[in-house]
Amino acid sequence: MMNLRNLTASVCSAFCVLVAPGAVAEQQEHPFFRTAQYPAWSQMTPEQALADTRAAILEARAQLEAIAAVTPETATFDNTFLAWYCAGENLKQVANYVFHLHTALGNPEMQRMMSQIMTESSAYKAEGLHAGRIAQVLYEAASAPWVAELSPARQRFVQLTVQSMRDSGLLLTPDKQARKAAIEKELSQLGFRFNAYVQNAPYVWQLHITDPSMLEGMPQPWMQMAEELAKKEGKPGWYINLTTAPAAPVLRYCKVEETRHLCWQGTNSAGTRFALDTEPLIKKILELRHELATLLGYANYADMQAARRMMGTGQKALDFINDMLDRSKPAWDAYVAAELRRYSQASGKELTAVNPWDTAYLNRVLPPQRAAFNVNTITPYLKADKVVEGLMKIWAQVLNLHIQELPTACLKPGETAQPGVVETWHPDVRCFAVKDAATGEHRGSFYMDIIARPRKRPQAWCLPLRDGNPAADGSLGEPHLAALMANLTPPRPGQPHLFNHNDIYMLFHEFGHMMHMMLGHGELRALCTAEIERDFAEMPSQLQESWIWEPEALALFTSHYATGEPLPEHLARQLASSRGSNPIEMHMRMLCASKLDLELHMHYHDKYKDRPIDEVAQDILKPWLFPYTEQPPSEIRTMSHTMAEGYAAALYTYKWSEMLAADAMTRFKNEGVLNPATGADYRRCILDRGSSVPAMQQIRDFLGRDPDPAALIERYGVPTP
């Protein structure tokens, strides 16, 4: 889930693509502004985006002027902190709607005006209008006596705002602000280069073989592909690469160990000397991040990243990962011992270490440690319409909601929707209103656009389109608006529309985000979900995905597409059990990546700076590495998540959120997965609060205790004491 305030801090590169061409609408002066409960998508043309951008910039300048004029004597919460949050609100709203339309439609014909929009919005951002004066106003206001008289939610918002000012560098001296800007610019460039190195690596490595005996055992179709590739290069023999004549089949079928070894190097070449070496980029990135953290007053970059998360410090995050590694070690050791026995049996001798280029070859003929349940067995029972209907039914019951589908229409520019009809950006889009079943309060509405189509962004995501606005008296006020986006299996002509298990996994996961967005209300719109701690944001989604393994819930959305018969009990039991047979190696891989990520961001400058990155990684992770005769290059060489994107020193959040969700699920398992009383506590303690209270307090209120990792490690076959 994205941090909307960070995403739309200015009208940025999201202005890439829009909706179908059309004239500037006359019905609404600024359709991209926060003026209607349901946006008029057909009026959102590129010309209108430019007009609304310019109008929003003028409005934002006036709002900043007003804040800069506030004196300590006239300062109030409303004209300082609240005004700062609302400044440029329509400009952020324009960016948000355009970003959404870009990801939903991706129409390349609409790029003709985007460069001008980006130029004008970037120029406004570069102005930094009254930035120093506004920082002074807010900093002085934070120390005013009246702050102590504010409600707890407003005091929390003051604290978060000051923290944000600190992290943005607004409290630094001009020379340090200039250095911060230079560091961030260089980090952006290095991150871009890192991504480019990783993405281009598959096209760099190749292997030329002229002796056919080196390819003994390879299937004939693959041999033909490799031979054709060599001919294109004007050479005899066979060419192996990572795309058109891939090396992966060689690792499975080739009987020649030397060839497998060479191809293993190729499949692990990304970020290494065999392709495009990322090690110099990694070292420079780590150095600059440490300098940036110390510039802002933190001991290291991990502390800087953790400051606004549940953990608070990098050391607490590392303590969590170390604890999980220690708890998981017995199960990992048992897995390693079993694998060594399998490989020893195949090789005819006792092995204490295995060649990594031999494992795929041996696995082809060896049975796995345990046979996995094929979740696609239940696909005939996953009729698309019934799945969506069951999804709504489950959460309406558990959370005491009324979820009502609204009539929709996809309009062309100039057309007008009939009264009571909600306009959408595509004919496939549905819209739902979420109301409290007891009070009838309209909590929010969401669009559902979940079927794959060309040019829609891949994967699945939820986007808060507009945070609801509490009324002046603290009541519900304006409802939220959001979009649930996915690319689930589309219907095929003449065939029933069926989802697979991965489809419903994504759907239930994203619906967890959606319920968080719909229900999070409080006295401040700024504390709905926009400021939720990032290591808590995935907890509701990971919790609510759990229902797709629960037989009681499965009964509400499964039936055979042809016969209507319910999902057989034995399949429901096997599916439920399959979640408890998650492979320990994937669990350990994520824990090890998280540990390496934290160790490097905490101690690179004082422990590891002058050592090769692979050597450092092996030393840090030695107790948890599989006993290979030759260790592969460190995953840090290709980890864009931590080296180039938003999870630097924060990979641990995946396991942390998974642990919180597994622990919270124990209450539902004990009290009933469809129990409305448990659901009411879940709403009251977590979903309804948004970010108005710290996430750790929310978890403690729901569980009645601190979180416990036991439920998660049990899922990976680790027995609890």
C-alpha cells in the first residue's frame, strides 16, 4: 500500500497517460479537484489536467503565503499544522487521479501534453515557496503551550509533522540542505543504474559450445534453438544464453558437470563480473545513505528508516530477525539434513556439501521431501462471480457492514450520467458503497477493476483515491473513495469464468487493504490510513488473505461451476493443510535477506566497507546458508527492493507484517473465523483507527498482549515449546 502523501507531494512523473481524448468538460470547472464524491472520469482529459494543474498551483501558492504569515501570537492548530497538511491538496488530488488513470488504462496516445504538465509542476516544486519560514512557523508552533491541550490524535499529528520536517531536511542549515539535495540526486541516479544493470543482465551472459559431447542429455528441441542462435551469430556449434536458448534446462538435463557449472554461473550472473557488476554501485549507495542518515541526526540509515515505523530503531528490527532465525534454525537444520540424504542417495556416496549446479539435475529424478497439494485442483469450484459475492458476504458478516453494489456507466466525453449512476473509467469497473450495518453510516465507496486487460499495470494493488473528511463536529463526514485494482484471469469465450487460487489470494489480500481504507476514520483526515506505519500497512491484507484457506469461509464462495456442488470436504482439508506446509527454504531466504539488508545499512561504514560484498554476506549469514561446495553470489547484488527502491533497511517488514497477521489470526481461529464479535474487536482496535494511534497499541489492544512469533514459525514446520 502506498503512502499517498509522499506519492503525490507534487504533480510528478505520474502524468504519463490519461483517458481517451476529448474536449475540456464544461459541466465541472475542475474535475480533477476534490469536488465530487464520485469523479467525472470522462471529463478528465489531458487539456483539463493541464488547466487543473495550473489552477491548483495558484491555489497552493496562496495557501503557503497564508501559513508563512502566521505569527506565534496568532498560531492555532488549524492555521499551522492542519493548513500545512491541506496546502496544495487539489494539486495532490490531480496527481493522484492521473496516476490512477495511468495505471488503469495506460493509453500511449495521451502523452502529448504530459511534458508540459511535468515542466510546470516541477517548476512549482522547485520554488520551495516560503519553505524556511513555514518550517519555522511549524517548529515554533510545536512548542506552544496550546499543543498540550490538543486531543491525543492532534498531538500525534503534530509529532508526525515535526518528524517529517526533520526527515525532509527543512530544519537543516542551508549548506546542509544543499548537501542533502546532492546526496538524494546521486542516490536516485545510482538506483536507476542499479536497476538498469539488473534488468539488462539476462542479455549479457552467453556461452558458446562447439563440442556436442558437452551437451549430452539435452533434448533435441533445445539443441535446435541453441544451434539456430549460433548460426545467427555466424558461428558453428551451439549458443547458450538466458533468454532464447536458456541455461536453466541445461541444469536439469545435461549429463556433463562442467557444462552445468558454466551454466550455473550464467544463471547467477546478474550483478556480477559475468554480466554487469553492481558491487561498486552497492558500496557507493551504502556510503551515501549513511551520510544522509547522519546528516539528519540518525546513527545509521536503518535507524532513519525505522524511526517512523513500529520498530523505532534498526537494532529492534535486527533483534526481531535474529530471533526468527534462531527459532527457525531447528526446522532449517532438519530440512538441510533431509536434502543431504536425498542427494547422497542419488550420488551413491555420503555428502556433507552439494554442488549447486547439480541440484536441479538430481531433483529431476529424485522425489521431493514431501509432495505438495496442487491448489489448482479447486479451480473448477472458483466461479468468478460467486468468489466476488462470497468475498463481500464474508466481510459484511465479520465486520458488521452492508456492502452495496451501485449502478455504473462508462461515459464518453460530453455524456452525462443518469441520476444515481456512478461513472467509471472502463466498462469492466464495478462500484460498491460500504456502510455500517448498525448505524447506516456511509464509510466509503470503492471501485473494483480486477480483470486483466491490455495496457493495465500488472499485479494487483489498492489506491486511496480520496481520503474522507471528518465533519466539524467529529462525526463521519465525507466518505472515503478508493480503487481495488488487479489482473485476475479473464473470461474465455464460451467457457465458464473461473479464478485460480492465486487469483483469490490476490483478491482477498487487496481487500484487506480496502477495508483498512474504507473503515479508517477519526477526527483528522490526515490520520485515516495515510500515515500508518509502513511495517504495519500489510498486516490487515496478510491477515484477511488467511480466509482463503479456511473451510468455513471457503463454503461461502466455492461451488462447482457445472454441477453447483460444494467444495468436497477432503479438498477443503487438503487446502487448509497446504498452508502449513510452506517450504522452510523460502522462509529462511527472506529472513536472511532481511538480516543482510539491516546489517549492511547499520554497520557497512564501520565493519564491512573494505571487504568484498560476497565475503561479507557469507560471514553474516554463515549459520543459515545451505552447505554448497560453492556459494552463489549474494542476493544483495540484484535486490532492487533494497538497493534502488523503497525497502532499504526495511525488508524485514515483510516478515514482521506476516508475523503480526499470523498472530492476529490465532484469535479468529480460536473464536471462529466468521465470528462477528471477534470481527467487531478487529474493527474497533485496528481498522477503524487508521493511524490515529500507534500501530503497536492497536495490536496490543486486539490481542491483549504483545505480538508473539509462535504462530508464524509453526506455519513453517517449526514446533513451539
